[in-house]
Amino acid sequence: MHCSFLKIETWMKTLVNKPFCFHKSFQQRTTKDWTEAFDDSGIPCGPINNIKQVFEDPQVNCQI
């Protein structure tokens, strides 16, 4: 799923104007969708994992 920069720009303006209301927007899409949208727009981002997700991450489980 791709999101245009204009949509991200509009969303960011909304976030700045209503900083405590953005959590509902994030719940409307998956973490993967948000990460791709931000990456496509040049906005650095990454997921915030819970403990279970941390230990399921391939980089954490990589054995040398």
C-alpha cells in the first residue's frame, strides 16, 4: 500500500494541530502499511515492538 506525500503532509499537519488524537489514525492501518508509507515519503521510522515481537525478530535470533 502506497501513500502519496501530499497525504502524509496533510496527516502531519493534523498531528501537529492535535497531538493527542493521532493514535486513532495509527489504528486504521497496519504497522507494515505505516512503515511503507513513511519510507516512501522519506520520513525515517520504525516499529515499536512489544517483548514478544522483539524476541521473534530474526536479527535478535541470529546466531553467529
